[in-house]
Amino acid sequence: MKRTSAGHQAIPRWAYLLFIVLAAFVIYRIVQHRAEVAKASQPPIRPVLVAKVVSRDVPLYLDEIGTCAAYETVQVQAQVTGQIIGRHFQDGADVKQGDLLFTIDPRPFQAALDQAKAQAALDEVTLKRQADLRARNVISPQDLDTAQANSRKSE
């Protein structure tokens, strides 16, 4: 029997053979597993349906997303400003010249008219008073002229 040193022991041949067999088995299992994963990732086979071809008219439906725009549009602008209290037409309706479209709140305009009438009455009274005072030579001619101008302004 040969003696070997304690630091170096010889590896038997059967160990090399066992290592090669185990490595081959591991490589075989890795390749087999990759083949299974590739096969599983493919979609399943679908059955195909077959039908007889028939020639006939078929209705055509189009479902589309879009917007609708008017053929003609008109910009409507009021001649006076105010709050709208009534609308006298329908969207898309034909309107003719002279048709009533909107009703604007008349109260601010009525108040302005009443104020102007009151101012005109006051100017008339002031003119009469100034004419009376001027006839007695109590006021200057300029005061009478101012009263006459105010009176004409409200006519």
C-alpha cells in the first residue's frame, strides 16, 4: 500500500464518475424545465368554427364619436344692457325680423324715465321762479340763463 501525505488525498475515480452523472442530471432538468415554461407561455389552441357562405344584404351601422355644428350661426346682441327675464324662442328655431327674442327687466329703465320726468318738472318750476325774480331785478341775468338752459335740456 502506498502512503500519501496527510494534506493530499487522492479522489477516487468513482467520485469523478458520480460528479459527471449528477451534473448531466442537473443540466437535463434545467433544459426540461425551460421547455415546460416555453410550452406553458404559448396560448392554448382555440377551436375554429366553420359556417356556410351565404350572399345577402346586410345593414350597415356606423358608431362614431363626433361633434355636431350648426350650418349657420348668428350672434345676438342686445341694444341695451340689463337682466334677461324672458326668452321667447327655442334653440334651432327660425326667427324673422321683428320677432321678440328676449324680455329685459324694465324696472331700471322705468326708474330712469321717472327720474328724468321729475327733473324736467323741477327745471320748469325753477325757470318760472327765476323769471319772476329776474322781473323784480333780484337775481343776475346769468341765473335766469342757467334756468332756461336746464329747462330746454329736459325737453
